Amino acid sequence: MNIKSYVLAEKAYLTELRRYFHAHPEVSLQEYETCQKIETELDTMGIPHQRIGETGVYGWINGKKTGKGATIALRADIDALATDDLKKVPYRSQNAGVCHACGHDAHAATLLTAAKILKEQENKFSGQVRLFFQQAEEIGQGARKFVQAGLMDGVSRIFGAHVSSRLDSGKIALTAGPQNASCDYFKIQIYGKGSHVSTPQLGVDALYIASQIVVQLQSIVARNTDPLETVVVGVGKLQAGTQYNIIAEHAVLEGTTRSFLPKTRKFTNERVVRIAKETAALYGGEAQVEFFDFAAPLVNDRQSVAEVTEVATPIFHRENIISDFPKSLGADDYADYLAVTRGMYAFVGTRNLTDPHTAVAHHHGLFDVDEDALLLSCNVYVDYALWVLCEKNEA
């Protein structure tokens, strides 16, 4: 590894911040104390900032070197999960039932450290660095607030990185193309007609209709989708009826669809609606379908990946850069940024087998990270930002 001296000098700062955030986790859209800490740190650095929504923070650094320069956005998500912290460590969560079990504490600390370094180097570049401390990634409601606020206007590149317990510390995944699936939530309400179960011909069984819909939805993957495409249609919840001997008048299904290509996503969701409505009509009932867009497919721009790879190679060395990291059906609303400008999302290895907690899967109460790996992530944030600001000319 070849971590730059200006990053190594901030090791204690980065570690202290990460442990503070880990000890004070807050769930999506409730990140008030987290925001206050971020704002306090930005004030100390002399970086102007403003709130995005109630719990997101946007900061910016204007380069002082003569010239127009480019604009780059750097993003970190900041929300935690509603689960208990099961670790016995000094920085264990102090908020019962809430834990940074996905590494967003590390992301916030890494970006704040990168901001500190870039602020100290503002005389070396023109253009602007935009800092996105984004709320509510876990529920897909944060990135769109930054986009809707117009903060992607004029941005030529965006970069973000996520820690990964699937990768050893010292490795980084920089992979072009699809990396994370879309995530759409659907709710199907079935309306029938009640009757006694002994006279089913007098009613319209919403529970039976719902059951048929569950079965028929699987045909989307099995018979309507190219076998080489990856698609998930899952129903996780079904509620119906009021009593064992009454034909159910109402049933509710809740589920999700996931895919990697926009056209596949559109087709899949349209089929869910059609199957629900036509199946209900076939048996004399009615179906209403609601969809909620949680995240688009996350697709890394090939050119941006090549740029980051060039910047990361002196830091990681080529053998530690993974260019074919497996796709994940887990979603990340970072995709909303990539839908409007070029950029990429990296995965930084934080698994160190000397600490078993760092090999635990994300979203588990024992999850932890190798903090030394965050220095590598920080170095890529800083050096890629400087590369864009100093090398690129287009807006």
C-alpha cells in the first residue's frame, strides 16, 4: 500500500470520528445528532454548508486557483439500522436498538477526513468539490433529495465508496457496468365479496385470488424473462380475511422487484400490474396496485471507472484492484446520482481476519470494519477529486 502522507497524518482524526458515529447511530430520517456533528466539523474546517431536508448536509469547497475548473461531488451515506449492536467494544452503540451495521459511520468519517484534506489544498485547484452527507440510504429516500435540490447541476463526476466485509483490507473493487440492482416496492390490494365458506359461490374469495397472484407472479422470471437476465419478484407479506369460516373480502400483498437493466425493470413492474389486475378480474374481484421506487439500478460509468483505476493504482497496486466484482441484488440509492451524471461507486475491502467481526456480513449486529482500510478509501476520495479538478476541463 502507498497511502499519501497527507492522509496518514489524519489517521487519528478519522478513527476518532468513525468511533463517535458508531457509538451514536440514528436510523433513516432521524439523523439529527449525526448532522449536528458533521456541521460542527465542517465549521471547524471553515467549509460552508446547508441542510438538505431535515437530516442531510451539503458542504462545498471552492478552489482558489485561477481558472474555471470542473465540479466533482463526493458522497457518503450516514444512516444506521434498527438492530442491536452485539459487539463488546468501547465504541459500542449507546442508542439501544440502533447500530451502524452497514458501515455508514465509516463513510461519514472518511468523507469528513477527505474534506479536511481538500480544504487544506484549496489553493492547488480551481472548480468546486461538493460534499454530500446523505440521509436515508437504507430506505432509498436520501439521494433524490440532493438531486431534487439541484445539487447535481454542473457536476461532471460523482464518486462514492462503500466498505465491504466480502473483500480483504487492502483491496478495492472498481467495476464498470451494473453493480447493484434496482429496488421497487409493490402493494397489491385485492377486493372481493364475503360469504360463508360453505357457500363460496355467493362470494368472491380475495384470499384465493391473492394466492393465485403469488403463484402467477413467479411466471415473470420463469417464463417472461431472458434466463441470462437477473430478476427477482418476491412477495414477503400476505394478509387476508377476518375469520376461518368467512370468505375473505380483502387481501393485501407486499413485495419487491429487483433487476439490473432499466428496460427489464420497466417490463417486470408492468407485468406485476397486469397479472394482479387480470387475475383478480378472472375470479370476479378487483386489484389495485401501488409501486414505490426505492432505487434505480446502479450502473458504473466505464470511463469514470478507468479514471478512478488510474488514480487508485499507485495507492493499492494493480493486483489489489478488482475489476469484476460480482453484482449484488442489494440496492443503493447512489444509483440516483449516476442516473444524471457520470461517476462510479467503489467497494473498499474492510475484512481483516485478525478481527472476526470484520468478516461478519453487513446488517448484522456484530458487523465491524478494519479502520486502517478507511485511510485507503479516504486517499482515493482525495486523489480522484484532485485529478478531476486539475485534469478535466469540461463542465
